Amino acid sequence: MIRRLAVIVCLLCSAAAVVVAADGDVTFTRDGGGTDPAPAVFPHWSHRIRFRCYACHDQVFPMARNATRVTMDDIAAGKACGTCHNGRRAWAVTFETCNRCHPAR
Amino acid sequence: MLRPIATPGVIVMRWAACTALAAALAGCSAPSRKKLVNALFDGAGAPPPTRRLRRDLLQEIDGLKRQVAEQEAVTAAASSAQAPASEETAPARPIEAAKTWDEAAGALPKSADDGSVDWDAALEQGVIAPQPGVAPSAAVQATFPLDIEMVPESDPTYRVVFQHAPHTAWLSCANCHPAVFEPKRGANAVSMESIGQGRHCGTCHGPVAFSQDSCVRCHRALSEGGP
């Protein structure tokens, strides 16, 4: 319910990313408000058990809320999530792994 | 005669003394040799290094450089061994096998104050071993021990001691300074209002670090029964 509410709140925002959950999940919104596939959810906790904040901030992602814009092209080019999600440092972003970020509904 | 003629015995004694001194100088490390030479020559400033001293010092520097290089190689090997190259490699900590937040949260230590996840304790107890950088060779930064006490004029019971040490285990200086906090005493008007607006401490506390409802985790005096 909270997640659904958060998604609705996100859809109303024009910003690229909004922090929604207490555990630090970030649900992205898509330019134009599309929801298919579902906008990506970044699980902060999963990264926090493996990395210190300064591993990614501010070199890979700025700290400021709503300041992060990510495209699949960025990821393929080794930027943003693609810095690690490249099949070497962490699992690769492929058509086999879509729903790890874009949750299936 | 102004100078007595040296007898063979005296000559032998002098040679023995010189040899013993030379052996002592050659046998000890460069710093103590320097001290010894200074003591013998009445400490009148360090004598200019002899060719031999210079050679020994250079050798010592080379040795230290080699040690540093070896240590760096060991550290780099250790961090690349920890790096999760793929899902096939075993996780560095059991918690890294968690698939959901509930699963992970179950394995993380909790604060005695409010039962929420205590990330600092998780780090201290080694439940998690978060890496310091994207590059496997990245180094953990040193923590910064400065405490800053903030006492509100209205009621000192609500004083807060901000500890840099646990924060710098996670964050670099540039993560907070100067965008979130001016690095200057008295330059930041921190209030519960500003925190509630997502500024100052509220930049992280609430969205990603422990909640703003965990009063006593900052306002320690509230749980200790007075200032």
C-alpha cells in the first residue's frame, strides 16, 4: 500500500528520482510518466551492506535528491549503474535481468 | 719532546679502539649510528653523511619502498579477492546473500534505543564489510575523531554531541561539506525544523539513515536522565 502510494506520489512529481521508503529505496520516475515497464527501484540497503556511501557518492551519483537522471544508454556506456553493473563488478544489465530493477507487476 | 713516542702496545690499543668503534658504527641502524656519531663529536650538528652512511641510508629507503610496495600489493590482492566479480563467487559476508530487505534487516544489529537497524554496530561487529570504492583497489579512509557539541539556548536537555567518527566511517568530507554543512563552527543553524525539511541532518536521517523519530539516538540526555 505504502509502495503504491509512493509510486503515485512519484508520478505526480516531475523530478527524476524521489526517495520514498524508510529503508532508503529510491523509486525513479520516467520522463513523460510512462509505467511500462515499471519505473526502476533502487534498493539502497542492498548496496549499503556492500559499499560505504563514499564508494558511489558523489563520484558516480550526486547526493542531492532529484539530481540523478539515468538512462539505459548511460548504463550501457558504463555510466551510473553501469559503472558496476557490467557483468564484471556486478551482474550485467541484460534482457535477463530487467525485473531486478523494474519490478514485475 | 712535546709528544711521547707511541709504544707498540699503545698503537695496538689505538687500533683495537678504532676497530671496535668502526664495528659498532657498522653494526647499528642508521638513526642510532647518527646519534652515536653526534655523541662522539660532541653533538656539534649532524656531521655531513659519509659515503658509507649515504649508501646505507639509500639502502634503507629502498628497503622501505619495497615494504610499502609489498603491503600495497597485499592490500590490492585482498580487496580484489573480496570483490563480488559475479554471482558465482561466494559472498564476502553471509548477509550479502539476502534477497529482500526484511531478510537483511533480520541479520542486522538493532539499536537498543528504538529497535531500528544500527548500521554503525553492523560495521563495528563485522556483520557487513562495505567496500570503500567501486575500484577493488580503493582504500578505506581514516575516520575523523572530532565531536561537535550543540546546545540549544532554549533547553540544554536537548543538547546533541555530533560525532564525526561514525559518520566518516561511511561518508567522505566532501559528501557533507560544504553543501550540507558549512565547515565552520556556529555557521549552521541546525534545528528540528531544518532537519524536518530535509536539510542539515535531515539530508540523510529519515531518507536513508535512522529516522528523525529516534529522538534519543541524538539527544542522549533524554535517555540518560538529564544533561
